[in-house]
Amino acid sequence: MDVQVPLIEVRNLVKHFGSVIALSGVSLSVHRGEVICLLGDNGAGKSTLIKTLAGVHKPTSGEFLVEGRPVFFNSPRDALDAGIATVYQDLAMIPLMSVTRNFFMGREPVKGVWPFRHVDFDHCDAVTREEMHKIGIDVRDPHQAVGTLSGGERQCVAIARAVYFGAKVLILDEPTSALGVAQTSMVLKYIHQVRQKGLGVIFITHNVRHAYAVGDRFTVLNRGKTLGTYAKSEIAIDELQNLMAGGKELQAVSEELGGMV
Amino acid sequence: MVNTTQPTADLTTAPAVKQIQDERLKEVSLLTKIMRRPELGALAGLILVTIFFLSTADSSMFSLAGVMNILSPAAQLGILAIAAALLMIGGEFDLSIGSMVAFTGLVFGSFITLTGWPLLLAIAATFVVAAVLGGLNGQIVIRTRLPSFIVTLAFLFILRGLSLVGLKWATGGSTQMRGIGAAANEDWVREIFSGNALEGLFAWLAANDLIAKFPNGTPTVTGVPVSILWFIGFALLATWVLLRTRAGNWIFAAGGDANAARNSGVPVDRVKTGLFMLTACAAALVAILTVLDAGSTDARRGFQKEFEAIIAAVIGGCLLTGGYGSAIGAFFGAIIFGMVSIGLTYTRFDSDWFQVFLGAMLLLAVLFNNFIRRKVTGER
């Protein structure tokens, strides 16, 4: 377990969809206990990149290493088994189902011998309550439907689920984009907590402030390519913003509006 | 604006935040817990209907014989309704259930009369045919991504037509196939699929004056029709699977949001195909039970049962959009059905009111379910 070997590393990742070039040479790495922010405007290839990391898409070419070993995922299940958990923007949560049922969805612990094999829901309820408690959400009734939780709470449940099931790398797809201020800080705080546990986090966002609040390093994508990767000490928040939006244009608009963007 | 040390500092204040949320969440009352049960509407409906008939119908309706009269049609419908409910929770419809009853009835009758197979083999083979057809339904829905509504509507007509053509072919021109009862051998297998059960118990109850009996000492009701036991057994099994097993959680997940379920590692396609096979097998079970009891089968068997089954499932709390519902609710829904269809003959009302009642009940159930869902799941 060498700390220097990245949990995930991709080099020159290329992905074509027919004649469309979605990714044309992206490089990225995540280490233990590190939050790497993936920034980029719409259409930069963020979604394609994370879906490739999550096993949804297969790369056209390029290297994909998990803990130093080359991997090839056939399905999201393979990625999960390799310890890469993705929390999608649409959450992969089912509003009509209870918190417990959502928490253990697809990975229900069973007990008993075959014809009588059943899910140990008492255990599940206890685990759910405890895991929620750890992140500061007090679920009094784990049977309540996920639809009754706030957006931030749902996001935290989704992250807690990934962490509980042994994720080594957490990919968060715009977890704060639909949230209010208080809920955003709840999620950012939790991301920080996850980092302290030694997990690697890939945090996708197009909000530079959210990124700067928790990120250790920033990788900026533009038109399917990496513009560069910067440590927090190397770059100021304004520079990052300009880099992400393609620089000059935004600066011009900003001046026009009196520096408000 | 951006304070990078803030998260660490905030960790210590987390308990304070929790206290506030604590108070807001304490409102989970007993009422909410009861309302969260999807079968609540069906149970309330059953109680209302029972009260209605207790006050208007002849008292013989609720005698032991009367209850058996109600439960027999309820059982046949209920077996279909419970399977339909599981499929609806899984997010799909099967409109071919009724035609499937006719078709598997023909298949079963043919195995008995034309091939002369023993009963056990004929029953097993019928279930295999049903499972294959159900699996075909499921695979078409999954692979084409067409709505199951339209795919199974096609099968409603295909199977009904095949039943007619097949019956004429097998019988030489008739749409009814007779002599199945006589051709089927009498053994323990037949005891399981036809006639009455628990006859010893009923004889004992009669001997001890616990139930009504004829002057010669035999009970007026000699036993429970086996279809009722199948109905109850299936309801219990389906409820257990749905609420206590991994497969049950997958059914809810597949119907709630297939994409989210897939992303979480639920084998959605397998679950759905399995459910289509289950509804087809439930139709085959009803076909076998009714064909053995009647001794014959005909092309109209199971006519419009698909609608009745779906109505019973909806009355039982299933949402048309999937992901929510209960098997025990469909059980109650089917009993409401049986009670009203049989019960009206015990009253002074014209029994043709049945259909009016049916439509009204469906509408009420849908409105009620929607209201409850919004209330309970916090959907706004």
C-alpha cells in the first residue's frame, strides 16, 4: 500500500462516440486522502470522463490504472467492485423507497438458508441510523421515504452509502449544483470528512467557489482535453474561474458588468 | 468568502445542528406510520363494503357457505391480482393475463387429452410453456424499450386468437374442450389442484356442532376449495418476498427508478423478466385450477381478467407508475371484488350495479392512493 501510487490514474484517455470526439486525451490522478476537483464548462467532457471511470462507457484508447494496475471495466458493477463509487447528479436514489431500502439497494445483507433466505432489516435499520448519525443527519425513522429528505440530506445519504460499502474513490457528479447555501455547506463538510478517512474524491462541479472550498488540486477540462492540473497553492480562485470559462471572454464581460461575474 | 479551514472547525459544532433537525423530525406520528402502509386503502375499502353488506344483505351471505361463495371467485382473481401487483410494483403491466388463462387452459387440456400425459407432467409442462411466454413478453419489453402496455396488448389478442384457433384444431371445430376432468388421473396431484381441502377438519367441526350441518351429520360446507388455499398461500408468500427478501427490494427498486436501480447494481432486466414469467405462471395456475374443477376449457376463459386483476392491484395500493404497492393489498382488493360481485345477489339491488361499483371503486382508489403517496413521501 504505497501512498505514492495513485488510487486512480488515467493517461491520455480518448473516447469517441461515432464521429463525435468526446474526450481527446485526458489525464487525471487521485491519491488517498485527496479531493481533486474536475472543473469545466458545459460540453467540456466532464460527464463522459466520469462515466468512463465509473464503467458506464468503455474508453476508445488510453491508460486507466487503479492502484497501479491497468483495468478494464465492462459494467458499473465492475467499477464498484474495484472500489470506485459514483454518486450521480440524479442521485441513484429512489424517492418512494425508505432510507434503509435505498441505503442497501443492490447490496442487501441476507441471512438464513436458501428457501428462507431473507434480508436482515433490523440490522439494516440499525446500520442506516448509525451511519446517518455519523454524518449529522438524525434519521429518527429509517423507514421514512427518501422523498421526504432534503436535497442535501439525500446527497449525504448517497455519499454515506458509497463510503459504508467500502469505496476507495468517490466520484461526485455536481453534488451541490441544485442545493441551497446551508445544504451546500452540509455536503462540502461531508466531503471534507470523507477525505479525512483516507478516501480519494473526484468532485465535479462548475462552481469554482465550491471547488476551492474543499479541493486540494484542480483539473480543468476544455473541449475534451485537460487544460492543466494545479495544486491549491499554485492558483488563485480568480485565475481558476477564468481558466475554466476560457479566459478572455469572461473577463471582458466581467469588466462590462463592473466585475460582478 | 472562501474559508478553507471552516470545514474542520464546523465538525465540532455538528451536534448542535443535529439537535435542531431532531425536533423537526419528531413529528413522525402513529398516523403517518399507518398511512405509510400501501394496503391501507384496500383494508378500509373492505371494511366499508363489509359494513354495507352487513346492513343490506341477507344474513346468509356471511354464513360459512356464503363466505366460501365470496372467496371462490376472489381466489381466482386474487392469484392473478397478486402477480399483477408485483409486476406493477416492478414498473410494468401485463394485459395478456386473461388471454394467458385461456391459452394455458388449452395447453393444459391438450397435454391431458391429446398426449395422455400424467397429471403431474402435464401441470409441469403447462407452467414451462407459461414461463416461456411470460419470458418472451418480458424480453420484448426490455429489448425494444417499448411500453409493456402496448407489447402485452398485442399478446392479449395473439393469445386469445391462438386459443380459439388451437381449440378448434384440437377438438375438430369446437371452441370448447371437454373431457379433461375424466382424462386426468385421480391421485395426490389432483387433490392439490382441485376439489376441497381440510375435509377432515370440517367433518370434525360439524360433529362437534361448531359449524352448520345437515340432519344426517355431514357439514353443509364440506371443506375449503383448494383455490382459496392457493390464494392465501400465494398472498403470504408474495408479501414475504416483497417485504423481507432481496428480490423484494429489487422489485421496488426496478419499478421506482430503473436507471437508479441499475446504477446501484440491481439486475433490473432479470427482475422484470422474472416478474413477467411470474404473472404468466399465475395465469397458468388459475387455468389449471379452473379447468380441473370444471373438467373442460373454452376460449372465453379469463376474459377481461387482466383489467379486473389490475383494478384489484390498484385498489390494493399499487401506483400505475410503479415502485409502490403491496401484495396483501391486492389480496384485499380481490376479496372486495368477490364480495361485491357475489354479495349483490344477496341484496335487493340489481346485480348489474356491479360494474358501476367497480368503476367508482377504481377511481376512488386511484385518487386516494395519489393523495396518500404525496402525503407520505413528501412529494410536492
